[in-house]
Amino acid sequence: MNLIWLTIFVASSAGLFIMLLRKPLSRISLKKVIVHWIIAATALFILNYIEVMQPYALPINPLTIGTTAVLGLPGILLLMGIQYIVLV
């Protein structure tokens, strides 16, 4: 049963990837998304590395990177606020 689901997942992912690469507008959008995710991951890594937010070290995972990529600096502050509420 797992092999069937894996096959469906791989086939649908390949189909989506082919559809995205066929249209020029999709390629541009995909490049922008990738660049934003890389910049967000780098910003989170640098903030954690230089320990600016010592008690609020944010994990680097798809959720935090996505929030930072979409919202920018307010996204980082939002994640810090959520972490403060959860920890206190």
C-alpha cells in the first residue's frame, strides 16, 4: 500500500514540476520563491549564529523559513512573540 502512495506522490510531483517549468511566468515565480526562501534561511541562520536573540533562538525549518520569507522582519518578530508566549 505504501508503494502505491509513493508512486502517486512521485508521479504527481513530477507532473507539477513539469507544468511549472513549461510556462515562463511560472519559472520566474519559482525562481523568486526559491530566492526568498534562501534569503530567509540565511537570515535566520545569521541571527541564530550571532546570538542576537539569545533566549529566542528560532529553529530553521520550513515553517519558520516560510514565515520569514513571506513576512520578512515582522515575521521574525512574530515568531519570537509566539515563542515568548509559549515559553512563559
